[in-house]
Amino acid sequence: WPADIFGFGDRKGRIAPGYDADLVVIDPEARRVMGPDSDYGDIGYNLYEGMELTGWARQTVYRGRVVVEDGVFLGSKGQGRFVGRGSPRRPDISTPGSGGKP
């Protein structure tokens, strides 16, 4: 559903033939205190430093292959690809019981 809103719904946001098979497996109970090295950016600080967060990604699957497992990058440099946006689509929230899902 968010993929539709942001214009990626034709190839992301579903587990179905023809879609990219990008998934994140989370542990909703995991707790982490963020530090200066808690993310992979090069900016030298972390906006969330010192905060305890609940919920953490355990595994990231990119196009059907595991590329991150328990914080360890298993992919290869440059394997990503640019995905251009299509036209955003507003969900129909007028149908009772639909939950806004297309």
C-alpha cells in the first residue's frame, strides 16, 4: 500500500510474481540504544543518538537474495539499482472496511 502511494506499486509492495521480492524481516521486541555508529551514513553523527528504539531489522532481502543479516552486509557494492517513481496513487478510503487498501 505505501508503494502505491509513492508511485512504486507496479513493481514493489507485494509478494507476487513480477515484483522485486524486497523484504525486511523485523524483530518487534528487539531493543537498541542508538550510538554515533548505529547507522551507515557518513555524516558523523546520529540524530537518534542516546535514544532506545524498539523493533529492529534482522534480515533484509533484495530481489530475492539476503543482503543483510543481523547487521552484517552480505551483498556486493553497486548491486543496487535506481528505481524511478511512477504516478502516485491515492488509496480509496471511502469504502467501509477496506482499510484504504487498493
